[in-house]
Amino acid sequence: MTTHRLAVIPGDGIGTEVTPAAQSVLDAVAARHGFGFDYREFDWSCERYRTEGAMMPADGLDRLRDHDAILLGAVGSPGVPDHVSLWGLLIPIRRTFRQYVNLRPVRCFDGVESPLRNADVDLVVVRENIEGEYSQIGGRINSGFPDEMAVQETVFTRVGVSRIADYAFRLATTRRHRLTSATKSNGIVHTLPFWDEVVAERAQGFPDVDWDAEHIDALCAKVVLDPGRFDVIVGSNLFGDILSDLTAAVAGSIGIAPSANLNPERDFPSMFEPVHGSAPDIAGRGVANPIGAIWSAAMLLDHLGHPEAATEVVDAIAAVLSETPLRTPDLGGTATTSEFTAAIVKRVA
Ligand code: NAI
Ligand code: MG
């Protein structure tokens, strides 16, 4: 029997509630397909930061390295600055393991009400995940004086833009052959014209994909007014991040949205995590929507070579939403995390 070694980092807040939910779905579907998971859990979190002074131990990345994949909940806690939790754990994992693709599918499930009147959403945001606006290049000077200043440089490399564009175009060829590149080359006159040029070059390798570039502001408006026109949207680290929260909300709730941080070459483990954060406003009450985490687990199954099991998990989510009234409070229901999860487990087991 194949056993996959998974590193599990539940993190903070609702991360610790939705991650076990995803694991129980993984176990149930794996058992039926004749494979299994060997989990190693790590308590790396803001809680650990408070007691140990670091989100993870100094050799943390090495400890993750020999796993087949990483399942993560969310990090972040009031009192710990968000850049500490992000740069102390998530970003080092994404960068060290060259997870340069952040894949964020969005779907409007039957039975989930969208805030929009006619939301027919089925799209994937492909976010560049290791360069762009999230850069350490820059600094602050004159702290405390009137001329205090901060500078942060955006970094786009030809290699980085090419590989994310190629990934997105290739993905579009497996879907509806439509791609939109998020830009803002009218206002940001060095980096984004470069992004546009490289995307246009890569597009030539995919003549059967119908593509265009949209300025991010107009694109946001179009996503709200007519989300059904989009298939694959490729964007920089910042644009992709913003777009994926927007598209997730358009589809009904950020609690539904999954993500995969992929190292497509498979030189390193990839990481799977819901798009949402630790939601301190609802943490500890057992009412977090587990769909984002469970759908992320489905993406993990796909990545590890179990596409049928992955499809069954997503179909189970769709079936519970369309055939039963079970909903967590973010979707207008009264179900708890464990009640909803139990319904999914029953379908896939
Ligand atoms: P958030 O995603 O945690 O919460 C935003 C809103 O959505 C809240 O009202 C929350 O209750 C709701 N929500 C989120 N996930 C939900 C779920 N599964 N079920 C039901 N409702 C859900 O974003 P926020 O409030 O901006 O950040 C909170 C903390 O999480 C911060 O410390 C932030 O840095 C961190 N964060 C961590 C991320 C990660 O680990 N990848 C991503 C985003 C934020
Ligand atoms: Mg985000």
C-alpha cells in the first residue's frame, strides 16, 4: 500500500479547526482507494512565536524537506504583527521549496448563494508566488524623523514571469482556452510593461489560447460585473492575492476557497492551504467553514497522483451543498465544522 508522508502545520485560530477536518476526509477517501497517509504534525504558529520567539525552529525547513507534501491551516494572531507570521513561516516555505505557482480555483457551487445576482463562476487564479511585490529589497531610513521613509522594490525576472505565464497558458489549454493577464502597465511603467512583454512572448507558444491583458482596477470591476467570462487569470504575487480573495467572495465565501503552492518540477514538497486566514473573530467556536481546507486537500490528492480521489472529494462538497441544507454560518447556516465535515466523510468513505 502506498503511504504518503505529509507534514501538517495547523497554525493558528481556525487553522487548527479546519486542518483536522481535511485530514479526516483524506483518510476516508484514501482508505477506499487503497492508499494512506503518514502525518507528522508541527506546532509552528504565533503561539510558538510567543513562547519560543520564532514561528518555526531554525532547522524547520530541513524538517519539512523530506515530506511528499505539506498541509497548512493558517497563521496569524492578534498581537503578533502579520508580517512576522507571514515572513517567519509561509513565505520561507514557498521560497525555499520553489513553490512559484499559487493555484487558486474558484467555483460557484449549487446551493451556495453568491452576493451577485448572476454569478456563474468557474475560474482559476494563477498567482506568481515567489517574487514580484513581495520582496525583501528595500528599507527604511530616518525612523522617527519627519523625513522618515520606506522603499520597497518590486522584482520581476524573465525566468519568473515566463514560468508562471507558461504554467497558466498550459492550464488554460486543459480548460476553456481563455486567459487574462492582470496588469497595470499604464501607471507602473517599468515592471508591468516588462510583465506584459514576457506574457505576450510566452503566448506565442499557445496559439489555441485566446488571451488578453486587463488593468487590475478594471479587471476587479469586471470580475464583479461578469465573472463568468473568466477562465484562467494570471497575476503577480500581489495582484493574484487580491484577485483570489475577490473571486472567492464573489463565489459566496472566502471560507470555500482552496489553494496549492506548487513546485511543478517536484524537486521539493508542495504546500496546500485554504486561502483564508486564521479568522480570530470566529476561532475557537467550531463553526469555521472547512470547505477551503478540504478542497485544498483534494488538490493535494491530485498532486500526489490520485486524480479520481480528488474529483470525488470535490464532488462530495458539491453534493452536500446541493442536496442537503447543511451550511456553516458564513454560508447562512447553523452547522458546525464537524457536522459539515462528517457529511463529506460519509460521502467519500
Ligand atoms: P481571514 O481570512 O482570517 O478572515 C476574514 C473574514 O472571513 C473574517 O470575518 C472571518 O471570520 C471570515 N472567514 C475566513 N475564513 C473563514 C472560514 N473558513 N469560515 C468562516 N468564515 C471565515 O482574514 P483576516 O481577518 O484578514 O486575517 C486574520 C489573520 O489571518 C491575520 O493575522 C492574517 O495575517 C492571517 N492570514 C493568514 C493567511 C495564511 O495563513 N495563509 C492568509 C490570510 C490572512
Ligand atoms: Mg490573501
